[in-house]
Amino acid sequence: MTTQEVAEDFAAMCKAGQMDEAGLKYWAENVRSVENMEGPSSVAEGIPALLAKGEWWYGAHEVHSVETHGPYVNGNQFALRFVMDITNKESGERIAMDEVALYTVANGKISEERFFY
């Protein structure tokens, strides 16, 4: 698959609320995820680590809504913009979150995802 095809299908799945399914379909076995923060949780590598990261995130936040914008493709990369309304379960704080995710594609799979917020 081309980067454009991966980007379009991945984005469509995210827009349909199938974020975990999109990851499982398109993550490379050695996928790397980089968050915009310091510390040991800033980088996760491999599908099991990304699934655990997602499980933690959904366990820590109540998601009220997610809008997915894009994809925006350039070469072997594409970006998606996520606008989220969430509540941190521990603090009870409701947050309007706006982030951009940059995905790198190699051999029809996402080899890296990098988040900007």
C-alpha cells in the first residue's frame, strides 16, 4: 500500500472510532511511539507496548468526543489532527485537547508515530 492509501484508511478508521483497530491493522511489529514529554513513558516500542499505552490512556481518561482531521500526506509521512474533549479520571478536570500526530510509513505499515500537543 502507498502512504496515501495507508493514511486514508487509517484516518477513516480513526474517524469511525476504531483507533485501536487502526493501530493493529497498520502498526509495524517494531513500531515506535514518541510522546511530547520527558520520562520513561515518553517512548513506547512494539505493538504490545503501544497497546498497553492505549489501555492506560483510556483507563485514565473519560473521552466525551474526538474529532479526527486529515490526513495530510507528504512523502512517506502523514499527519492527523485530533481535537478531544476528555476528563482526567483522577483529578476530575475536563480538558479540551488539541494534538497533531505525525506517522511515518515504511512497507505499508506505520513504523513511527510522534505526537505534538
